[in-house]
Amino acid sequence: MNGASGWICLDVHGNPYDKAVPIVELHADGGSRFVRIAWPEGKPPGKECLPPS
């Protein structure tokens, strides 16, 4: 399924897993900067999206 952060996997209950996490840098003046996207498994999930057992 495509989500705001890209491809996400859903388990049989519709809960997401192996979701991308945006890494941002916060500044003292209240600003922020996008750094990168991080994945729990180190890379985006495959299209098969098999839930963990």
C-alpha cells in the first residue's frame, strides 16, 4: 500500500509495520531540516510485505 512516507506493509489487522521514519534536525531557532528516511530493516520493504511471525 502507498502511504505518505512511501510503500508500507499492513498486517492482517490493518496495522502498519516496517514503516519509514523521517529523520529531521531541529534547530534552536525553531526551524528544522529533513535529513533522510530510515527504515527498521535498513531498506524499503518488498512488494510482498510479509508480516513478521
